[in-house]
Amino acid sequence: MHMDAKRLMGLFREHGCVRACLSGHMHRIERIDYDGVSFICDGAVSGSWWKRPEKHCDEGYGLIDLHADGSFDWGYHTYGWVAQP
């Protein structure tokens, strides 16, 4: 959704050390691995809009563990409760 996506990807390639590009607020949970970079969208950590799962995004949060070798583990964790309308 960036107007300058080509420029961003050029910067990622130029530096060669970008492993993940993180975003949120889109009320979606997704991971796309492209050209050596994982693009992760982690929903939105807010409560006022939780009157039901928004666009199939259950109430929760993303958690990322970064490792010294540059790798990482990512997962989305639900809160275990259902918002009331």
C-alpha cells in the first residue's frame, strides 16, 4: 500500500540486512515472504472497535522473538475472550 514500494524494496536490497517489515492497524493478520523479507501485518491492538472479529481478525496481538543470528519467530495470539456488541 506504499506509493514508494519500489524505493523501499531498493533500500532493503541495498542494505541486505532487512529481515522483516512490520505494520499494523489494517485489521488483518498476514505474513508475506518476498525477496528475502517477511512483511507482517499484525491487526490492530485496540479495543474500541472490537464488537466482533473485524475482517476475520480475532481480538489479539502479534508477538515477535528476535534472535542474535538475525532470524525471528512470529505468531499472532488471541486474548481468549470475545468482545460483546
